[in-house]
Amino acid sequence: MERHDEKIRLVERLKRYGYIRSKEVEDAMLSVKREDFVPPSVRRYAYDDTPLEIGFGQTISAPHMVAMMCEELELKKGLKILEIGAGSGYHAAVISKIIGEEGKVYSIERIAELAEFARKNLEKAGIKNVEVIEGDGSLGLPEYAPYDRILVTCSAPDIPEPLIEQLKEGGIILIPVGRTFSVLIKGIKKGKRLERKEICGCAFVPLIGKYGFS
């Protein structure tokens, strides 16, 4: 019960500061147990609004960033989502609750051990509409394209061309761009080009791959 109270306090704080703006994101953040998506060594910090180490030099994003990205993606029931950087599976789990059982998340993770960690966490949480695939996220996942939404949870030198190609017309991509300090970019696809808008400054681990950092 104590963890549940911590989660409620965190969600109330995120609402107060404007990170959570919709009932859908609020309900999703309340329904997913963040402690189930982190290693036992950091579980006691699960409801601190901070990134946490999940091994292999990777982190789980701070809850305020997960909430903000979910809001900016303008998620709806039944959407098909591509996530680059599965990490521990937490962000995909929150998204899966918003898009519902009729929606689908494809999440790419380059580190095999983390891909397996994410799969186990999602299975334990009873989430069936997320598929974790091991691979180079900077190339996207052309076999299931086009996607309604694409989110990238690692920082890229620029928006990878394959991701723009795989985004549906009118679809939204959310991606941090920059090296040490990044800017979260929201792009809406209009024809062959993206209408870009800067959301905020942020810090993410780098995107590694053909269209990422080497």
C-alpha cells in the first residue's frame, strides 16, 4: 500500500507542475508499477522523479519526462507506435495503457540483455500489446510501417531519415536531438517533410547506430 501512496503523490505532483494534462496519461501512470521496471538495487527510488540506472550504461527516464512525452505524442486508442530504446519497458507499458488493447507498440532495443529484461517486465505486468525487438533503432522497423507515432528515448545527431519515411502522413515523431544537452523535437509529417517544434531542453543517453552516434 505504501508504494501505491508514493505513486499517487508523484502523479499529483506531475499534475500540479503541468507535466500530466490529461486523464488518459494520469490513469496510465497510476496503473503501471514503476518499481516492476527497475533493478532491485534502485527499487526504493521508483517514485522519485528522477532517471534510474537499469544497467549497461542505460537509464529509465524520469517520470515527468515519460508523462510529458506521452502528452506531446497526443496518444489515442488503437494507434500503432514505434519506440526506439525499450530500456526496461516502462515507457512502452505506460503508452500501452493509453492506446488500449486495440493499439500496438513495437519497441526496439539494441542491447540484448535489456530487451530480455523489458520482455520479462512487460510479461510480469500482464501487458500483451508491446513487442520488444532487438536491433538498430536508428533504422526503424520498416516491416510494420507506417506508424501513427514514433518516439525516441535516446538522443540523436538529427532525426534519422528512415524514421521520417516510416511515419504515417499526419503522424507525430518525438525525438531528443543533440549530444550532451539535447532539445526535445516534436515533428508532424506533412507530405515528405516534417513540421518541427522545439518542446524543451533535456538530457538522454545517446542513440547508437547507423543514423545515431558511432
